Amino acid sequence: MMRHHFKHRVAVLAALAASVVGSSAHAYGRGGYAQQRAQLSPQQQVGQQQVGQQQVGQQQVGQQQVGQQQARPQSPQIQVSDGALAAVISASNQLEITQAMIGRRQARSREVREFAREMLESHSQSERRLGALLVRLRIKMEPTRVSSMLVGHSSLVAAYLRRRPAREFDQAFIATQVMTHRYTLRMLDEQVLPRAKNESLKQELQRIRGEVVTHLKRAQQIQASLAKQQTASEQGR
């Protein structure tokens, strides 16, 4: 199932790449339009003009509909409690802790093992700090669909990492670290921080965001280093 999940991500990226290539091909093709039109008969040219006029009319109707949609008042943002937001961050910490424990045991590279140890300590401290703050603020965590999804994702990632062959583990572990930290950063910026109400909690979330940025940069550096090592090893064969 985890393998299918990763294949699905690759398929989405491939589709995006194909759309970019397709748009480039469309722009290139327009340069040869005049030459193709010159080869058509007068009747065919008239037919193309009629089709073009119909397409312009459809585009105008579409623009009118978009304008009407934009003119409509936007629905208010769904209110989420601070306890629900805290539960999401806690689940994210647990996801990172689970990965770090596996990385510390199975990583071959000293650099990767050290990174896993740092992630285990950092996210464990973050979880303890968040829990203490919620007690002081008298905020109770409220599980949500997102936090439940993160818990389920944690078990899938753990199963995926445990099945990696020893020679592939370091690259796979760092790749998942980059992916999960990117997701957490985006989630904080787009969903969690804008909806937090309590100022003390918001300050703690900002601190967590700073740590996530640092972790992501470090994971990306290690990922680049492992890629160079692999390239050098393959060239030396």
C-alpha cells in the first residue's frame, strides 16, 4: 500500500510535467499556424474561421461566469479550535518521532544516524513543551480527521522504512524526512498558524515553525550529500 502511495505521488508529478511540456508544445505550434493555413482551401479556411468564432464566444461566456463567481461573497473560513490545531501538531511530532527511532536503528551513514538522533530529541522536546503549554492554558487536545490521517500515515511510513534494504535505507529515510517536513511547514503556514487564537499557543507554533525550517534545510543538505556519494560510487565502478 505504501509503495502504491509513493507511485501515486510520482504519477501526479509526471502529470504536472506533462502539462508543462504540453503548454510549451502548444506555444511552439502556434508559430507554424500561418504556414498550415496557407495550405488549406478557401472552403477549409472559412470553416476554420467559423470554428474560431465559436471558440471566442465560448471563452467570453466562460469569462462572464468566472466574473460572476468572483463577485459572489466568499464563505467565511471554517473555525477550528486551538485544541484541534494542537492535536494536529502533536500527531506531526509523533510521525517524526516514529521515523527518527527507525532511522537511529537502521541508518548506515553516521551523518544520517546523527540526524535521526537530533530529530528524536527535538520532536520529543517539542511534544513535551506543547503538552505543558496546553496544561497551563487549560486547552484540551481535540482529535480531528487531519490528526487521525497523520497517525495512519505514520504507520505506513514506518512499515515502508522497515522494509527498505540496508543499501537503500539512508536515501529512503532522508527522502521521507524531506517530504514530511515540507508537508508540516505548508500545513503550519496555510492551516494552523492563520487559525490559532491564543497568543501563547501562536508563539509556540511560530517557534515550532522555525525548527521545522531548520530540520528541512538540514535534511535537504544530507540528501544532496548522499546523492553525490552515490554518483561517485557508481562512477568508480
